[in-house]
Amino acid sequence: MANWKPMSNAKIEFKTFRRDFAFSKARLQRSVRLGVKSLWLHRLRSLLTVLGIVFGVSSVISMLAIGEGASFEAQEQIKNLGSQNIILRSVKPPEEQKVSNNQQNFVLNYGLKYLDLQRIKATIPGVTVIVPGRIVRDYVWNITRRVDCEILGTVPWYPAMRNQHVAIGRFFSEFEMSEKVNVCVIGAEMAVKLFPVESPIGRDVRVGEDYYRVVGVMERLVKNSGRNSSEGGASASPVNRMFMPLSAQKIRFGETLMKRRSGSFEAERVALHEVTVKVESADQVMNVSLAVKDLLERNHKKKDYEIVVPLELLKRAERTKQIFNIVLGSIAAISLLVGGIGIMNIMLANVTERTREIGIRRALGGRRRDIITQFLVEAVMLSGSGGLLGVILGITIPYGVTYFAGMETIVTFWSPLVAFTISGLVGVVFGLYPAFRAASMDPVEALRHE
């Protein structure tokens, strides 16, 4: 008795906590076993109930993955134009098109001039680099093989400005530009068509009566970059595109471009079809674009140009992505809501079928919270198993869409996590009412139930 020491309050509280925790854990395990047994007795009904959650969760993940992929492609295309760039393009004015339709022989004179470049560089602060471009449409030949191609006359620093890269060989140099050398860089797709069994580097291709030495092949461009053709304003694919020095193009093709048609011809005199203006920092892009617009409006009486600001397009694409995700998420949420209603329906049916069981448990000392826990566990098990199957299906569907439809899909880390969490919450929310209804039954009346 001399060595006996009373236990401290902290130790007593800790032991009480451990005992209560072990008791609660045992009750929860018993509720899970009873829930599995109850659901297994009605396997088909439980499976049909789970399907609503499965399709709801899978639709959330797959729709967000498809939307994320489409948004990623659009943003990548815009980024390829350069976030610090402002792109100016020559556009045929509507009144010029009407006049050319009424006259057989007419020379159209419109678009951007070299004087515009000088004015922009001299008067607008923040402009660091200017890349001019002139487009000619013609056939490119290699012996008997030919490709309808867009020939872009530009400057050696074009790839760095437009985030494009040379896959094989090199781009033409400033020396070749100044000496007006007949060299060219061709696109990867047209390289395969013109040179199917040999390397195009060092070979010659023919345009009209002139031959050009191939010094490089550009990287493959899978998607349309979103630019408009300066000839006709239609969307032009960048697949068949050839690059050559602007100085050589001016001499070989001349100032006036001819378009021959049946019984007539149309001639255009366009100094530059495309001009890329690089700004010192992204913060100055919008201000510089407004200054460029004001300068062109003062020096061009007719609207024969357009201004494209990739940074503005990128912000617009991001806003569109947010709206798209909200719409897709709302549609998928409706599917989860329908699944939740199915869970509530099946749980109410369980309460009615198990009324006598509830009365017996209450008569043997079961508390209200035990009944609530039992039915909530069953509802969460239904929604949780449906959520798990839905996550597996939702991750699988985007890969199937990419494989069969060729669409880019991106499954983000958070979308399966959020979808599964929501499925669990659906089980809790839609299982509360049946659980409380079961717990509020009068034990005597429940025992009398047949």
C-alpha cells in the first residue's frame, strides 16, 4: 500500500478515450458487415442503383478530360503565335472584291507596305523585332511529283519569332538573304510527298522556271495554327508550306501576283501579306497593339488589314475553358443528382422492408445513432463503390476517345479525386433522410409491423 500512487487525470482520460475509440471502431465494423450482407441479399437492385453513380462520376471525369484536351490544343496553337507578338495581315477590302468581279482585267493594290514597317519601328516604343512575310501560291515540283504549296518569303529570324523549329538541316542565313540566293526550307509533310525515299537536304525543287536548293525541313505541324490565308481570306493549312528569302522571292515572282481564271485573270499588288511585331514585354502588348491600330487607321483609307493579338486570344481561350468546364461539370452533376435520388429511393425501400429488424434492434437496446449509422454506412457503400467504378471507367473513356477519334484528352489529377469525393458526399446527403426516418420509428409499432 505504501507504493500505490493514484493515476493522474490525463492518464484516466487517455484510457477512457482508447476504450471509447475501440468500442466505436467495433460498432462501425459491425455496421459495415451488416451493410455488406444487406446489400448482397439484393444484388441486382444494388447494382442498378450503383450504375447511376458510376455513369455520373465517369461523365464528370471524361467530360472534363475532353474539355481540358480541346482547351490545351487551342492554347498551344495560340502560344505558337507568340505571347509577345502582334500579327498584322493584309486583307482584301470588300469594295475591291466587288470591282474585281465586274472587271476582267484589274490590278488590285491593297495591304501592308514597307513604309508601314518603318513607321511602326520609328514611332512606337517597345517594338524590338519586326518580321515581314509575303505569300505566293504555286506548285512545287520534284521531277514528276508536285505539291500545291504556300510559299512564304520571309527573313532568317522567322522561326525564333513564331516558335517554329527546323527538324533537319537549317534555316536560310542572313548572307543568303542579302545575296538573294535561291534556297528554301520546306515543311515536313511536303518533304515526304516530294522526296518519299531520299533526304531532301541538298536537293533541288522547282517553282515555275526557277530551281531552289533545299537547306532544311521544318518540324511537323499536326494542327491548323489558326492563321488566315492572305489570298482569299480562307483558312489555310500550314502543312504544305515552303520558306525562302524575301529578297529572292521579290525578284523571282515580281511585285504583281497573277491569278489566271477561265477567260480572265486577276492581278494583285501586295507588298506584304503578313507582318509579325515583337514587343519588349507581355505587359506592353495591348498598349502597342492600340498604337499600331491607330497608326494603320491614319495611313490606310480602306480597311485592308487586320490585327491579331495572340495574348488577347489566349486570355479569351482561358475564359472559354472556364465556361466550358462549368457547363460540362453542371451536366455531369445532374447525372450524379439522378444517381443520388436512386440511392435515396433504394434506402427508403430498405427502411420499409427492415422495419421489424429496426424494432428488434431498438428493443434490445440499440440507440437512434446506431440505426442512423447503419443506414448511412449502407448508403455510403453504395455511392463509394459506384464512385470507384466510375473513376476507373472515367479514366478509360478519354483514352478510348484519343485512340479512336484522334482527339487530345487530358485527365487531370484533381478530376478523379473530386468526382470520387462528390460521390461519397452524395451517399451521405441522400442517405440522411432514410437513416433519420428509420431512427425515428417507434419500437413498439415497428415490432408489430408484418
